Amino acid sequence: MPWTEHNSLVQRRYRRKGTLQRMVRSYFDDCCCKGVYLLIHEDNQYFTINFNRSDASGSHFPPLDKDI
């Protein structure tokens, strides 16, 4: 597949996504917290993501790929 600016941006976004997943996992592992609330600002838009370990919540950790 030839390089395009779009492909480059997509690759960069997935690298950032992987970094976020590692940071959330590290935070859960290092802290005695029940949840992490992320506020992401990208391209003049805000995205919020809430991850928690509560068994009652039905959440998955690490978060499912589609949730990020």
C-alpha cells in the first residue's frame, strides 16, 4: 500500500491509542483505584472514557479495542 498522509495519521492515532492503553494499565497496576476517567482532546473534539474494575459494572480490563 503506498504511503499517504491519511495512512500516516491513522498509524499515529493507533500508536497513541496503544500508549493510552499502556498508561491506563500502568495506572491500574500502580494505584489502588477502582477506576480511571480519561478526557481526550483531539481535533477540537473531546472524548471521555471511563474504565473501572468493579465486578458489578461488567467492564473489561484491559478495555476492549472498540471502547477506545
